[in-house]
Amino acid sequence: MESKRQQKVGRQIQKDLGEIFQKDAQHLTNGSFVTITAVRVTPDLSIARAYLSFLPDNKKTILLDTIKENTKFFRQKLAERVRHQLRIVPHLQFYIDDTAEYAAKMDLLFSDIVIPPLQPDEEEETH
């Protein structure tokens, strides 16, 4: 369970990283659309884990590797934005957010289930 402070810092980092990806990091994403779906911050606010979603997602592992290689660039850009709000700029860790894929997989599994219609019991009909 995250504290209110962790949630607040996480939302701010998510907003700022989104703007950084849109404005400052287009050369790193090669025209792909990157969405920061969530940011989780450790209790001491020293590490921020950012979960990313990519469109198109056919080259997401390559993009994630490029982003991880340029973590220092993202941390510097983030520091420029949050320097008056946070005492320490957290270290950034990037992960692929696969919740959409997981949800699609679960939908596919549930769509294959056949549930027969409910048959009234013979005992209930006689009463």
C-alpha cells in the first residue's frame, strides 16, 4: 500500500515523464507512441519504477532497451522539472506494462468457455 506522498510523487513523475517522452525524447522512440501507464515510487522516494506501453508494440523490447540505455538522459530532464518539488530526484527504472496483453489473453480464454443454459430441476417443477 503506497502512502499519499508516494502516490502524489508517482503521479507527478508520470506526468513529467509523459511530457519528456512527447517533447524531448522523440529521437529515442523512433516515431513510436510511448505511454507511461503507471509510476510506483519506493517509500523513501529514491526509486521510481515507470511502466511503459508502446504503439506499435512490435518493437517494444528494442525501444525499452534504448530507453534503459538513456536512463541518465531521462533523469536529467526529470530533474529540471522537479528540482523545486523534490529534494532527491529518484533513480528511474523502466518496465514494459503488459496488463493490456494480459487482459486480452484473459478475454480470449473466457470467450472459449461454453456455459450451458440453466436447466430447472425436476423436483422444483413438481412443487
